[in-house]
Amino acid sequence: MKILIDGDAFPNLLKPIVIKASKRLEIAIVIVSNKKIYMGKSHLITAYIVEPGMDKADDMIVQIAQEGDLVITADIPLAKRLLQEDVFALDHRGTLYTKECIGQYLAMRNFMQELRESGIYSDGPKPFGKKDVHSFSNVLNIFLSKKERKI
């Protein structure tokens, strides 16, 4: 198992949490982005920089992710693609997507996008904060604990 990170929108506040978990459990981290993202120096960390373009990073993540891996992403369409390949997907705010719930999240995302495009609703997601960090940390630790027991 490895942890892949959709790096372009990855919050800096989550880096130490993922690095600590990686070191504790000796799990490789793979960061995919279209710009350099510094996560520190470790033999467990690999970074790929893709050329700019629509879905270039997403396509690489899908290409290198394997069944049972965990991808950290806020990109719901990417999460859906990964779930179809039996890859786990975790949102920055602590939502672990499942095959059963991804359709609802995608529908809500599309609905909110339509509202924003029509001018009815102009707000985006609320700012990322400490509550989100705590939620993410808890869900990541629970997920990794369950995976570790199965190994």
C-alpha cells in the first residue's frame, strides 16, 4: 500500500500529519502535481511533476494507483475514477469516499457548480481550518489502523 497525494490543492497543514503516519508505518508517499511541492526529505517520498493541463495529474494518479492504495484528493470526479479501480479516496476535510456515497457527493458538486455558474450562489467551500485538520487526521489514523491490522 502507498499513499498518493493530489498535490496541487493539498493543504500545507496536512503535510506533517501524512509524513508522520508514513514514517510510523513505513508507507510510501507519492505526490503528483503540476508544480514542485516540498514534503521534506525521506526515502519514502516520491514526487512526480506533470505538465500543466486539464486532468494531467489526475490521469497520472489513476495510472500509478493500485488496488488498496489511498489517494488524498478533494477532486470528486477523480475519487470516483479511483473507487472504480478499488483504490481508496480521502478528502482533505476527512471524508473517506465510498462506492456507495460517491454518487451523492458528485451530484452535490455538480449542483453547486450549476448554482455558481448561474449566479444564484457565489460562495465556494468554506475556508480550510483546524477543525478540518483534526477531522482529516482522525479519519486517516482510523483508516491506516484498519489497514495495518489486515496486513
